[in-house]
Amino acid sequence: MSQKITRRDFLNGAALTTGVGVMAPSNLWALESLESGAINTAYPPTLTGMRGSHKGSFEVAHALAWEGKKPARYDGLDEHYDLVVVGAGMSGLAAAYYYRQKMGLDARILILDNHDDFGGHAKRNEFHHQGRMVLSLGGAQNLDNPGNYSDHAGALMIELGIDADAIAAMDTNTPDDFLLGGKLNANVGISTPGADGKHVNVEGHWYKFMHGRGDYAMAVRQLPISADEQDRLIAFFGGAEDFLNDLSLGEQFDYIRSVSYNRFLMDKVGLSQQSIAMFDGHLLVLNGVSGWQHTVLEAISAGAPGLRAMGWVTNFVDSLAAMMIGGVAEIRMFPDGNASVARLIVQKLIPGVAPNMQGITDVAVAQFNYGALDRENQSVRLRLNSTVVGVRETADDGVVVEYVRGGNSLSVTASHCVLACYNNLIPHLCPEMSERQKAGLSYGVRSPFVYANVLLNNGLAFSKLNLTFTHCPHDAFQWVSSAPTMSNGGYEPPRGPEDPMAVFMMGSPTPAVEGSSARELCRAGRYKIYSTTFAQYEAQIRQQLQSLLGQYGFDHETDIQAITVNRIPHGYAYSYLGLDDPEWEEGKAPHEIGRAQFGRISIANSDSEAMPLMDAAFDAAWRAVAEQTA
């Protein structure tokens, strides 16, 4: 059961004022749990500095997972619910929605989340400057036509107002030069550090170039690499040579399914590590690991180049990137990414949070009252800043859910519970589970990512780049783009270069090395995220943007007004990879074993589907609710 790659994978993925290092769990516990009573009550989307896994959101969970530490007693609240959902990400919100839809509007539901905002990885970054609001995404961003989802996931999207007509309207409202919004004929650059401290920015369409389309030779000649290396890249892109002609047809097929993409580039094509890094940057951000952890087939299916250089393989399979360049994709997005989808679900569950919101037409600009999320007189309550540390069945056919909030150890009871949190934490929440199920839950390791948004006084320097998106494979942030420029959801994007704008930057910290499994390297990337302070991220951002834009009049000291860093240590759900994972029989893969119903407790997350997509999270929620309402 190796990784399933669909045409949506190419752009799907995926996304404090001081930094927090990796401290011993006992220290974290003492500092952040029982002795800290402060809970942030500000409007979370406008907070800058370190966001995502922010201070106060992870320390209690780390103390539990790393040292088994949690409170000795809990104050039981006089609150009983029909359903408690652990996790307010897409799967958790969908589980609450499906349960209420099935059991009636009077069903009492409590959603608990350890962060100070809802949406999971679909976070909203909101800036205000010079009388204008500038939106960007702090995590997951892409939507597909609901017709491409399962019946249950597609129905939820349609009920939110995101139907085929809405997707078509979103396409119309998205400028033709915005790649991340599905405009795949937009210019795509590549930017690499030059000898003079300035990036060499190659315009055109890098995705087309690396697939042998357009004037790829001219583009390669602009790269600051040796002439011999340029020759090899040109031959590789154009298919001047069949690099697998020394193998029989059967051997070729086995080769592309069993050899890493980077080993192919090194051994067969003869590329240097410097050139290989250009393709690693694409795969790291897209799938969380480099070409050393992808088979040749997996890499080219994810848009990496090489088909023209493989003879018969070109006639057997086309690359995802090439297909989408031809207009196959239907990817669309809101200006704050899938945060708008989360807002739509929350407003359906708790209308009082935005009573005047019409729906999809104004979701991006509607005012949300976070104080209305957790009121006594409503059937659905969403309680933030609440880290669950224990979930267990009781003798009287119920469930007790224990959590820490603002230094207080509390518990509530429920008739049913859906765990819509990270798989690896669940064995610590439910130690009574079988060792086999715990092993299944613990198998996958999510890919870590960092999403940064940088508010600029104006877009004058960025406009001179002549690109709205560029690859920076040798930098900390491998993707640099303008923040979303579409008007979906009622948003008014920057009207021109003179208006304030945000630069969106996405980076993968996972090492690109040979000889280690993807899971090991994702753990290393996660450590790097937690051990990097906000000051260090800020320095990286300022240096990269100055080198990229300084030649166009940019000055980071005066032009940057705010920086938001969304660190996501547990990002994309783990998808099986041909180099690391066996072909499990149906029903015997780790995610299938791990997601088994545990009495009155069910599991719903993208981990349980082994697929890092929003509709997978919806499918998991539907399954979990069906288990608990059977």
C-alpha cells in the first residue's frame, strides 16, 4: 500500500513574540501547565510573531507524550455532552457537523482544542495597515471541485455553499497570474543566490522549462552554475538522451518503482548536488520529504522532471505538473486558504459567532466573535486553549475527557467521543488500548512545515520581480509568493503596487539526505522547528527577502511592517512511500489498524486515512460519527 498520488497532490498540502526552544518536558510542564493561568483572549488571526504551534499550545501535550506527566486530579465540571470532539481542525469540525446533522440540532457537543484558534492547519493570518486589511494563509489552502470528493465530503462542501458554481466563480475571481490559486499558466520563477549577495531571478515558467517546454535552454543558461552542469540540465529537460536505455523494459519498470529519484539524477543523469537541490525544494514543500525518499515514479508523478529522459516511460505515464499545466486542475482557494472553510463550518455550528455572515460571499471579511464560541446556552460549544490529556470509558457507558486549560485540570463527561487529533498522541490519551492499535497509531510521522507571512508597506519592489511565485530551493523558505490576490469571500486584495501587501513564504525543515527513512527525517525536521526561535526565523526571512528583492529597491528595515511565522511541526499526514513501506494487505496497514473503534471512542483525522487532504479529513469524520451513532 504505497503512496497514492492524485492530480490534486501538486498544490495540495498543504501551511508568540519570542521563540521557544526544545526544553525538557518536566520544565515545560512546570512553566506552562499547572502554574500558568493566562489564556489569550485576543482575536487570534491578527496575532503576529510565532503562531501555529504557539506558546501554550504544545507544552502540556509534550509533557504527557515525552515523560508521561499529567495532573494527578481533575475538577469535574457539571457538564455532560452527547459528543466531545478532541481537536478543532477540519476533521473535528466536520465530526461535530455530521453528528449534529444525524442526531438533531439539540445534540449537545463540545469541541476541545489546544490552540487559541480553530481550523487546525487551516489558519488565517490577518494584517491591518494604512486602513486596509491584508489576508494570507497560515496553513492548508486548496479546494477542489466537490464533485471530485466522496459523496459525504462533497455534500458537506455543497452544504457550506462551495458547489461547482462557486468553484467556477472562485476561478473567475482569481487573477490569471496567481499560481497558488490554480492559475497554472502564471509565471513561475526560480531564484538562487548569486555571487554578489543578490538572488538570480529567472522569469518565465519554471515548471514548463523543467519539462522541456518553452525556451528551457535559455532559462537554464541564466542559472549561476557551471556550463557543464547547464549542459546536463538542458539535455535532461529536453530528453536528448534516454537515461534508462541500458535496462530492459521490465528492468526499467522495476527501476522507477524501487530506486530513489535523487539516486537516478546522480547515477543516470550525472547531476550535481546543487542541481538536485532544485528538485528537492519542490518535493520537500509538496510532499514533505526530498527526492531521496521518493521513488522515481513517485517524484515524476508529483511534478518533478524526467519523463522526456526515460524513453518508453514517457509513453506510459505523464507528470502531474504537465497535466495541470494543460489546464486539468480545478484547484481554487480563499484568500485565507481553508481557514474560510473552517469559518463556514463554525458559523453553521455556532451562528452567534458571526450572526450577520451570509456565507461563502462574505466569509473572508465577516467579523467573528470568539467570545461566542463557548457559551452555556448553546448546543455546540468550542473551547480553545484546552489540551486533552486523558480519554477513557466509564463503567456506566460513558466517557470521561480530562484536559488542562489555563493551568486548571478539568474534566467533562460524554456519551461518545471522537478523537480528531494527531494519531501519535492518542496512545497517551487512551493507555488502555491494545499494543497493536497503539503501534498502528504511532507508525506514521507527519511532515513539518513553516508558513510565514510578511506585511510590507507596499508592493512596489515585489512587482518589479515580475513574478507572483518563485522557487528558492537553496533558501530556508523554498516557496515565495505574493499573498493571495483573489477577491473570493468578499475580500478586496491590494489594488496595485502602492497598496500594502503580504509576502507568503513556505518552507520545509526536513533534511534532504540519503539513507534515512522519511519518518526519521520528519522527526529531525520537527526538532529543527521547535529549536528555531522566532528571532532566528525573522533573520532568515529578512535575509532571504533582501537578497531576493533588494535589487528592486526593497529595504527590509523600513519596508517590513510585521512578520507572522506559523510553525507546523505536525503537518501533512503520513502517506506511504515505496522506498520505506511494504504493500500491506487491505485492512492491515497501520492507519487501518490504528483507527479501529475503541468502544465509545472513535478516531477521525487525516492520519486515519493516510492522506494529507481536507476531503480525507471529512471522510474520516463521517466514518467516526457513523461508528458512534450505529
